[in-house]
Amino acid sequence: MEGRSVVRFLRTRREATVLAMLVIVFLGLTFASEFFLTGRNLSNVARQISVVGIVALGQALVIIAGGIDLSVGSVIGLAAVTAAMVSAATGMPSLGIVGAIAIGMAVGFLNGVLVTRIRINPFITTLGTLSIARGAALLATNGNPQRFDNWAAWLGYGRIGEVPVQFLLLVALTLVVAFFATRTRWGRNVYAVGDNARAARLAGIDVARTRIMVFTLSGSLAGLGGLLLGGMLTNSNPNLGLGYELDVIAAVILGGVALSGGRGSIGGVVIGAALMGLLRNAFVLLNVSGYWQTITIGLVVILAVGADSLNRRREDD
Amino acid sequence: MTALLSVRGIEKSFDRNRVLTGIDLDIAAGEVVALLGENGAGKSTFVNILSGALGRDAGRVVFAGAETVFSTTREAIDAGIIHIHQELSLIGSLSVMENLFIGDYRTGRSGIIDRKALAAASRPLLERVGAGHIDPRRTAGELSTAEQQLVEIAKALSRNARLLILDEPTASLTPHEAAALFAVVRELKSRGVAVIFISHRLEEVFQIADRVVVLRDGGVVSDRPVAATSREAIIADMTGRAFALGAMPPAIVPEGAPLRLAAEAIGDGAGIGPISFELRAGEILGVFGLVGAGRTELLEMLCGKRAIKSGAIRLASGAAPASPTAAWRSGLALLPEGRKTNGILPNLSVEENIVVARRQAGGGLVARGSERALADRLWRTLGIVAAGPGQPIRSLSGGNQQKALFARCLAADPSILLLDEPTHGVDVRTKGDIYRTVRDLAGEGLAVVFVSSELPEILALASTVMVLAHGRRTLYAPRAGLGENDVLSAAFVEAA
């Protein structure tokens, strides 16, 4: 019985497909490159996964609720320069941390309000704020990178032993967000709203508030991502995070979240982000052209989602 | 008489689930066959096989003298078998005439649409189905449901339909519109078109069908001429037992029951109202009216979904709710019309669908243990049939989904129950279960508003009857002393 349900899990859940791919790539790299299993390399992989993973947690909630957030890449840039400039201006790095997350939260809240109160489609709303946030970052810095090397930046560059601090943050946030999504009323409402918003509303769920909440969370996590990315480079470039929204959305979809809303798991999203990180690492270690890396990520997304919809169609018959 | 369609031994399984166990059926040209059965009896699967939407595992289909295996609906349509689904499939953004000739638009090789010629070709088709008043250049999405249905039938005729499958065609029609549809069906019949007619309304079957075929558990349990059967016999065939609607004692509001809700001349400022009524504990207020009379709008005002522009609602439990969220909190539970679009959360489990409304009043953390226990209890009380509470609700039959939505209402422990067409599209057995549950709940002191377009239901269940027409209240009286004609004539009052 137990064995059968494991087989069923593997056959029916996209998380499982992606987990299997992750294991295969991991084992393959272990044999293909002597550098792969070194502490230094794994630590680098962990760093690459962290920001995408953290931002993907928020993005996953938005997509499960039936929306999409294209503004996260720009929020990363805006938050990174905010962290640097606020800590420089006040001399207090802790205010830099607060500022980065708060600016992300503000953009996210704005997205939520535009989507629910003015009823602008989420794609359009966040396409707009993508442009606005990036412009604001460039305007505030006049296009110049900002030094960011105080202790707040340590969250991005620091390690405890060999483990990057940002990776520890990813692990902790994954646990928190997974708990939120499965065990709290607000988390379950996210699924209900994404599954059938009209029915959710008539069942007494405050749909608008739920949507504003997920956009605000997504913005806040993107703000944190910007802080970490700026800190990792000890230099906040207003162009940080350019195109990140695509990696983040790819990780979410790869992890089994349905773009149509209502379905997906937080664990899957982190597995998706990890697979993308490992693939990137593989190209570096195996010395293959970086251009192939871009193509492969695209192929993997199509493959994983394609396998899933083939499976689903068989169920529907 | 040789059969137009002859079906032998059709079988179909999904995974290990045998849905059709060997169906035999003959239909002659010009014959109208009513296909009846509870939800899950296999009606949809069977007609989907006939129309090429599904493959079959075993069996033969002979149509117009030729052995056929349709692997796509296109092939079935070309052969003259046309299936008109309950959810209409016109393209709303195209014009009526474009819909009628969808795909080729009679453009010939140029690819350019000749609007005049297309309109001219459309008119006779529309006239044949009694829809000559519809301008073929109108956008299909602007038409009423009944008009869209006629356009679909006209479209079927343009493709030389020889067998027309109508799946619950009257579900959202007024009696008047349904009568017009039946006239069209008779006209088609006289031209030799065979019709398979699926409906949950037995009265219609007796009006229109020549033969009644009842399916149960994937097999044909009876196949009789309409003259040789009766309502009771059909219900017994469908359920395997007799039906209990008539056996219920009349509902009476207990003397001195406390007032739960008072609506004082409420209106939405957009054609509905003023409507006044009172609702007491243990009362079942049956609300009847034709489509468009304002029944759903009234419920929307009660549950805070639709703004009240004039008049006021007073609740025993406090102020009038400003949103559905607030309504549930103040003890109103709503079972909306339209199970799929407004009711279920399809991918969530049955259990979550049951507890979702109740949860909104609780704390932040989900109490899994007590939710499971509650869902289990309601599940057993209402007799929901499903593999387990973790199963996605979309995989349940319509009747069981409806019961789960009922359970959602009960889980919230309401003092007022608002039911909008709770038996719409559910099978006879589930209907009986729902009637009994409503009566039991009222007996326990719940106040119920029961909205329905089925008159027998209202008359059997309600303790008080309210009739709406054109957004106004045209009748409001205790059930006792009312006859069918009183209610109907109030529903058909002309607009002032």
C-alpha cells in the first residue's frame, strides 16, 4: 500500500518529475566532474539558488492565487540600491535592511491594489511596475552603482562555515512559507482564490484582501532578494535583477505550480529553483558555452511541463 | 421500420471503472427518444461516444445503414450526428451568421467574407427554427440563452443533421421558451430528424418524447413508448426505488417562532424591488419566478454580494452584511446557483471544499483534526459518495458535489440558509436527499430561503411562498391554501 502510493506520487506529481531530474543531474555531475562535490563548489551553487528561490516563494503564492508578478526583477534592483543608499545616508545598516524590504513591500502592495481595486490585469499591472521600479532605481542613483559593504551586506556575502547565510535564509523561509501555505487559513485561501475566485468569494473568502496579501508578500521577498544580491556583490547596481522575473517564474512553473492557479506546492518550487541552479553549475564545470545554458533551461521547462500535461490529459479521458 | 441508428453492446471503462456495461438502442428517423438516468448513470458517456467525442471499448454502431466508428466529432458531424451540449458552444464574439457557417464562412477560394450573401443564407435557417426575428448580423454573445440555443439548432440544420442530441436543452429556459423549443423539435421530427433528448424534468419528457429509455449503472433498465410508462415508473427505474416527494407532510412555521430576518422594501436600483418579507426560525420560504424575475438578484442582496440601494435588511444577529464574507460571519450560509462556476473549488479536496466557509471565522491556523472530524460527520449525514475526503471535488459526480456544497453551508453552523436552485442538474435520488435535509434542518429551527424554478419542489417544501416577476413581489402567502395556478399566474404577471 505504502509502495503503491509512492509510485502514484511519482507518476502524478510534477514535483516528483523535477526531483528525479534533480537527482539525475546531481549524480551525473558527481561522476562527471571532480570539482562538483567540493565544499566550495556546492557553496557557490547554494548561493546561486538562494535569491531565485527566495523570490520564487512569493511568486509561487501569486501564481497559485491566479496572478503573476513580473515586477520582481526590477524590485530586486530598486531594493538593492535602497539598501545601499539608506544605510549610507543614515549610517545605520539595519535601516538599510528595513528600507529594502519596505520598498519591495510597497511595490507589492501597489500591485495588489491596482489589480484588485482598479481591476487592472496582473500581467499589465506588474509590467507597468516593472518599468517604474527600474526607472526609480536608475533615477535615484543617476545610473551609478552604489557601494554596499557594511554588515547588512553580510547577509548576502557572508558564510557560516561553508554555508552561505542567504542559503540558510532560503531554507528558513521555505519552511515558513510552506507552513503558511498548507496550515494557515490565509494560505489555504490563496489556493481557493486561484482555483475559482467567484466560488471563493461566495464562500465568504475576502478575495481582494487575499490577492493584495500575495502581491505584498511577493514584493517583500523580492526586496529581500535585492538586499541579498547587492550584499553578495558588495555593490548595488541599479540594473541588478534584470530579467530575474523570467528565471523566477521558470522555477515556479518547473516546480509544479499551474499557471492557471489553484495548484502547486512550495516544496516543488524550491526543487525547481535548485534544478535550475545545478544546471547552471553543470555548464560551468563541464566547460560548455554559456549560450547552451540558456537554451537548456528553456528546454527543461518545456520538457517538465510537457510531461505533466501529457500525464494530465491521460487522466482526463 | 428500419432504424436510422442501431447500437449494439456498447461498453466503456475509465481505468477500472466500468461506465457503460453494454448498451443496445435503436432509433428510427423522426423519432424523439428521451434518455433519462441519474447523474453518473452513463448518459453523457453514451452520447459522447455517439458523437465521436469519446472512443468505445466494445460494441457496434450502425448509422444510416453503414457501420461507423467515429474517432472525432468532425466525422460524426459530417455523417449528420450533432450533439448540442448543455453549455452552449457558440463563439460569443462572432456574429450569428459567422457562427452558422463557422469554419468556411462560404468564402470560396478568395477567403473574403461576403456579408450580404452570408446573411441571406442565414435567414432561412433561422426561420426554420422559429428564430426569424434574430438578425444574423448580431453578435452571438448578446443573444439570450434561448436564442443561442435556437442558433445552435439552426447551425445543426445547416450541416444536414439527421440525429440531433440535445443535452438538457431546457435547463436555463423559461417555460415559454421551452415550449418554443419543443415546437422546433416537433418540426424537425416531421422532417425525419431523429432526436435524443436528455433532461432531468420529467414533465418535458411526457410533452415531447415518443419513447423513454432509462439508464442506470451503465446499462439500459427500461425502454418503453411514452404512452406505456408513467412518472412513477420512470423514477422507480432511475433510482431503483420509489420517489418520496409527494409523501412529505406540509411544512408549517411553528407558532411564535423568533424573527431571523426582515427585508423592508429592498431594491438594487437596477430593476429589482421593492421586495419585502419576513423570515422566522423554522420557516422555509419558497421563492419562485421565471428566469430573469430577480430571484438570484434577491439572494445576492441578502448575502451582501449586490448593493442594496433602497430599503433595508434587518437581521436578528445584527446589521445587514456588506459582503459575502460578512454574511457568513453573521450566520447566513449561501448555496449559489451554478455549481461549477460559483460553487466548487474544483482542484481542492472535498474536505477543504466543505470547511472553507467555516474557516473564515476561525483563527489563522488550520485545525486539521477538528476540520476532518466535522467533514466526516457531514459527509456521513448527507451520504456523500467519494473515495475519500482528500479526493479533488472535481472528480465527484454532480449530485455529490452539490451535497458537498450543502455540507459547506452546514459546516458554518448558520441560522439562515440561502439556497439558489439547489436541485438544478442533480439526479432524482439526490434531489430526494436534499428535500429531506432541508425539511430536517427547518425542523431544527433553521430559517431557509429556497429559490427554485421547479414548481412542484416549491409547493412540496415551502411553508411560505413568494413569487417574483419582473423584479417585483407578485405573491407572498402561506403555502397552505395555495394551488399550482395561484403561483403560476403570479409568475406570469405582465410587466407594469
